[in-house]
Amino acid sequence: MPDNDTTEKGRLQQTPDIHAFSHLAETVLHYRKLLIISVHIVVFAAALILAFLFAFNMHVDRKWLVGPFPFLLLAALPIKLIVFGWYGQYRGWWRYVGITDLIQIAKASLFSAIILMTLWTAYGLYGGLVLPETWPAQFDERIESLEQIMIQLRPVENELTNLTAKRKPVPQDIENCRRVVNRFFRWYYKKAAILHYSRKEVNKVIETLEVIDEKINALHRGGSARTLKDRIGEIKKEKKRLSKIKVKFGRHQTNLVSLRDMVEMAQTRQILRRIEEANPSEEERSKTEARIEQLKGFWLQIHGVIMLDLFTTIMLLAGARMVVRLYHEEYFSSTPAVLKRFLIVGAGDAGEALLREMMRIKMGEYHVVGFVDDDPVKQGMRIHGVPVLGAVDTLPKICTEQKIDEIGIALPSASHKELRRVVQVCQGTNIRFRTVPSITDIASGKLRVSQIRDVEIHDLLGRDVVELDLDDIEHFLKGKTIFVTGAGGSIGSEMCRQVCKFKPKLLLLAEQAENPLFFIERELETAFSDVRILPLICDITDKPRLRQLFAQYKPQVVIHAAAHKHVPLMETNPGEAVKNNVIGTMTVAEVIGDFGDDNFVMISTDKAVNPTSIMGSTKRIAETYIQDLNSTSKTHFVTVRFGNVLGSNGSVVPIFKKQIADGGPVTVTHPEMRRYFMTIPEASQLVLQAATMGQGGEIFVLDMGEPVKILDLATELITLSGFKPNEDIEIVFTGMRPGEKLFEELSIEGEDMLPTRHPKIGIWKNIPKDRQTLRSEIAKLIDIAQDQDYDAIVNEIKVLLPEYLGDKNNNNNH
């Protein structure tokens, strides 16, 4: 084992390095904007250099390096810095660069190029109005002076070359060198006036030639062989110095020529005017016109440079950003040792975007093995190097061969049937299913494709989006006081959420259980801060409490969601079902009738159709009561029936999930048990829509779609959880529970149904019962219910509801 002191010492030694790196990172982030601007300046300069190189065949020519390049660089830097800042290019996070950023770069580059092109065109057309006309002549004088001195230096350089090329100096060569040097000095003293433009450089030439002249005279006087050799070496050294000065003269002359061309380029009109005034010969006129054409050609060539600069700027800036992004994605990501093997279903735009985002995520935990898609055109193709392995029907084989851990369903616009097909094909595989957000959330920018989530059962059982008449619902709810019973329950709480969207004046939350009431109040106050919400602890069978609340708040719409809904529990507690579902509904309805409120909406159940349970029968009795009450009340009483809702308290889905989490078994009452399912939001929306259509006394029935086998539901939930049905998680049949039936009867089609203007809502036709008979029989049921005698309660329900078959269906032992 390592020594503790050594380990501690190593840790302490590493700490300063970590702190130093952290401090450096903080410093870079602090000056990040300045750093980015500096990078842009370097890129702008490099892009312009590249543009000139491309335009001049990759040749570095002082003709453009001294003339138009610095001119354009000085103009381009401030223009581009301002334009790119205007397009927000100094605020981008390069590691997340995308197509939008590249488009912004292209826009900024194009705008900058247009400005530069305009400036260069204006310079060529109107620059002569600003630049002094004497400048070209001054440049010519300086060029001429440099030309003359280089001409005079040429024979000196040649004779020195002859002298130093030989081991032993020849007297004739020495004399020739003395003669050409003296000739240069005589010329210099005569022409010193014209060399004042290059005085500094000429002085260096004179100093060098004076040293050379001294060495040549010493050489002429003779000496030992070693001495002569040393003097030749010294002359050779001074000759190199003279050659360097001459090269500088040549460069300086080229610079002056470039600058003269830059000036004359803007003075072509003035040059032509001067020529016309001087009345030159035909030869001079031809030379001048050729010169002007040369200048115009060079001027137009720089236009091409500006266009090339547009593309080189885009190329370099986009490349710099992509290099940073690729660096972070490929080399700067820390990934776990074991990656989950991931398969994407759908090789379309969403699948490609999901793969791209997964490759970009720093802390990636997935290795994308391939795609699956039914499109035959895509078979065998590769997207970002990842192959399309086959069609959806081949999923089990692909999952086995590729050892897939998770499947991502990248079909944001797919129907629920299509999603269900994918899951059903994969039954029997230990795979976790993920899906991308809906196409609506992606298009709105609310969610990104990469925000994958687990596939839930409502993704498979859900239905198309409900089309609502929002104007009618808004007229029904906006600006009114709304009273919701059972506000803490699954249906009641969702009704409150939907109501709040339509801006009621006051929302009263009536609930007997304090904890659910507390939570729904907090949720609504957070989500709908502009809606006044008031929680009320209230037992719906407590008539004085209800009267006190109605007198104080005067609600205009009552949504009655409070009820006992658990079928087997109500079979063992029949008196409580009568108390809550019948007496509670009667009490709320009677108080509403007394206060003359506008609308009462009762939420009922599909189990009220040909009921086989205490719960269903009590809800049917409540329906008949409020339907009868509507005939003599100013209040509009309507009932809305629907079946099971996904995820409600005590429903089958949460129970199955809990059983799967516990390792099984999953209990199903009967292999042929079928139920209708609807999401809670959809049911609540349709309840509100039905309420707007009610004139009073109607029983509305919601279209629940196709019934679902509970066994299929259990199998799909096990599969979605990543287990194999009946292998990892066993499915056990327990037998039908008290009050249950195999099939629920709920349809908006048939002779007993009337259509409405909404395709998913129908009205059930029924023959109302005589009021006196109905009320006397209900009164008897209420009296009997106090004793909790199951058989007596069942017998009285049969009197009220001859279609009730509960005691023959549930095998109760009471």
C-alpha cells in the first residue's frame, strides 16, 4: 500500500496546479469577449491576405502588399468589427455552434463586403477629388532618385565582384575598383540635391563606400599574402553590406511605385485632363491611355479580392468555430467506461437531430449503434457515420445481434398506434424505451430533440389532440365564480387546471381531505398567479356548510367531481357509496337550486351504464335525480359520462407500475378484461366542452375510442420498463373482483344516442322516471344505507334500477 505521507504530499503538490488551472480558466472567461474580438481581428487580417493570394495566383507581390492591402485592411477591420458585433458574433458560445450561427456569419460577411466594395468603388471614382494632384510627381521624383543611385551602384558592385572572386588581387582589378568608386563619389557630389528624399539610405551607401575605398587603397599599397587575403575578406564583407542596402533600395522603390499606382488609380480623370491640356504627341497619348487602362484593370482586380475576402472570412470564422466544437465533442468529453448501446427508430430529421445532439453532449452515456426505419430508400445508408440497420419489424433481431440497451423513438409526429407497434414488436426483449418530445414542443422551441424521456403508457394509449371550441368555453367560464367539488382528486384537480386557463373571477376549491387540497392550491397559485383561488374544507353532505359558502361567494358554475369511485371498496362499504355519491350529489344540487345558480355539471362514469356495482349504481341514481331536478329548477343541470382515465388515483396504471417496481407479479383480474382509457386533460377538456352545450337535463357521453385489454396494458408496461413479460415479471390472473364486469358499455353511437356538434360528444336518450316515485325510492335507499346492510341496499337499488345486476355478477359474501 502507498505510504500515507507520500500520498498526502502528492495531493498537496497537485492542489496548486488545480488552483492555477482554475484561476486561468476564470481569467479567460473574464476576458472572454476581448479574446474573441482579438481572434476576429486575426481572422479578418488572415482572410484578406488569403483573398489577395488567391487573386494573384498565390504570389506575394509588393505591388499589392504595400498598396491596396494595408488600405483595405485599415478599412476592413473597423467595418467588420462593428458589423460582426451588430450581428452578435462576440456573444456566441463556440462549442455549441450550429447552422444558425453560420448563417449569421455569412450575413455579417456579406454586409461587410458590400460596405468595402462601396468604399473601394468610391475611392476609384472620387478619390482624385481629395488626393493632391502633386503626389504622383513627388513619387516619380523619389522613384527616379532611387533608380539613378542603383544605376550608379551597379558598376561598383560588378567591379567589387571581380576583385573578390580571385584569390590573389590583380592590379588592374584594383585600379578598376578605385576608378568606379571615385566616379560614384563625383556623381554623388553633383547630384546630392536630388537624393534628399532618401538621405538616410544614401548616407549608409556613402559610409560603406568610404570604407571600401579605404580598403582598396590599402590593397593597392601591397603587403604580405596574408595581409592581402585579409583585406580582400574585409572588402567582401563590405560588398555584402552594400548589396543589402541596394536590395532595400529596390524594395523601397517598389513600395513607392505601389503607392504611386494607388494614388494614380484615383486620379485617372485628372491625368486625362492634363494630357488633353498639354496637347501631347500621339505616342505620349497612347502611353498615357495604356497606363490608365492598366490602372483600371488593377482597380477592378481588387473588386475580385473583396469578393474573395467574403468567402475566406466565412470559411475561416466558420472553421474556427467548428474546430472548437469538434474539439469539445471528440476530445474534451469524459465518458463513462461502459456506454449504453442505443438504437434510434426513425432515420428522418428528428433522428438525425437526436444523433447530432447526442454526439455533442459533453457527458455522453450512449453509444449510438444504428437507425431503424421502414423507408426502403434509407436502408443501408449512413447518417453521421451511423448505419440504418433495417426496418421496424426486424427490431428483435437487431436488438439481439447488436446487444441494444435502449431504444430511442425519434418519431415526434408519429401516431399512438405507430408508437405502440414499436413497443409490441419488441416484447420479450430487456430494453428501455425513450422518445423525443412532440413535434409541437420542438417547433415552438419549448423543448429540444435531445431532451428524450421514457416512453409512458399514455404515449401508446393516448389519442389525437382534442379540438375544442375555446370561444364557447371562455364565455362559459371567464369572469365567473367557479365552485369545484372534489378539487383535490385526480379529475377535480385537472378540472381546476383547465378552468384557470380561462381566467375565472374566483375559483373555489371544495375538498374534504386537507392534504390534497393544500397541494392543489399551491400548484395553482404558482402556475396561475393572476387567478384568485380560495381553498375550502367542505363535506358535500354537510348542507349548512354548503349553504353558508353559496351565500357568501355566490358561485355561477358548479363542477361536481366529488365521488367515491373505487369499485371493490364500495362493494364492502355500500352505505358510504350511497352517502357520498347519492346524498352528496343531492345536497349540492338542492343548495344550487335554492340559490338559483347558473350551471351545474356532474361528472359521472361509464360504470353507470347497466351497472353491476354499488359505485356504478349510485352514480346512475345521482344522474336520475339531477335530471329530474332540472325540470323545475332555474339551474341548468347536465351530466357528463366517461370511462377510466390514465394515471388517476387508484387506477390500474399506477398499481401496475408499483408492482413492476417491486419485482412483480403484475396482477390482472381476467385475460379478457377490457376498459376504455382517456387522459385526464382530455377528459377534463371534453367535460367543459359538453357543459357549454347543455340546455339542462342532458346526459352527455364522451367518445372513449377503442377499448384496451388490461392484459395488453400490463404486457406493454412491463416491456416499457425494460423487462420480459412472464420471464422477468410474471403476470398473474386473480379473478374478477366484486362489482367488476368484463366490458364497460360506453359508446356515442347507437339508437339510444343523439349526436352533438362535437364529434366526440353524444347525448344519451332515456325516459325520465316519475318524480314522486323516484324521490320516495331514493329516500328509502338513504334510510337503508345507514345500517350498511349490503343485501338490503342491493334490493332497494334494484327497485330504483331494474337493470342493476350487481348481486349476480360479483359473488359477494355479505
